[in-house]
Amino acid sequence: MKDVTLKFCGLGYNNINQADVLIYDNCDNLIFEGTTYNSLLTIELCKNNVYRLIAKSLDEEINIVFYVGRNNNYCFRFPRSIFRNDIDKSITFLLTDYYYNNLPIERGEIILYG
């Protein structure tokens, strides 16, 4: 057994807009049920085992199988998350129309206020 930290990109801060997390072992037994805090969750898991993770936040869900090996840190991304591209220091995100679900906006102008 070892402590493993799970990080979820796309969540809020502290206890606001956090994810409800379920973790199942390879026999489909529920071994953990809880909520993230500050986008993080630390749990004790067995090394060299496969686990199924279900995380729900707002209207989005992550349903993924992951393997615990040498690493102690694992990162999972919700679709709404904004991530940084370290190559050119830009931020990539998907902007969709308010009135039409999943309709991407392909061009336009965004004015950001500081």
C-alpha cells in the first residue's frame, strides 16, 4: 500500500465546485467514496493494481481505468478544464455557443478585463 495523490484539472478552489469520487478495485468492489478538496485527493492504494475511477462534478463525469505503478501522483482532466501548453506558453480552450449545446465558436473577438 502507498499514498497516491489524484489531481483533477478543471475544478474550483477549496470546497467550491469539487468532484465526488468513487474508486473500485479490479474485482469491481467499491473501495473509496469521497470528495476532492482543492482539486486533490490523497488515498492509500496497492501498488501494481488496476483501479476504476468515477468522478462527477457539475454536469461532467470522468470514468476511467488507471494503473498504480511507481508514480505517486496521477492527473485527470475534466472536459471544461483549461490547460497550458508549455511549448509556446499559450492557453487552449473550447468556446461554445450559449444557446446551442456543443456548437463551437470558430472565430471572433474576446475582450478580457483584469
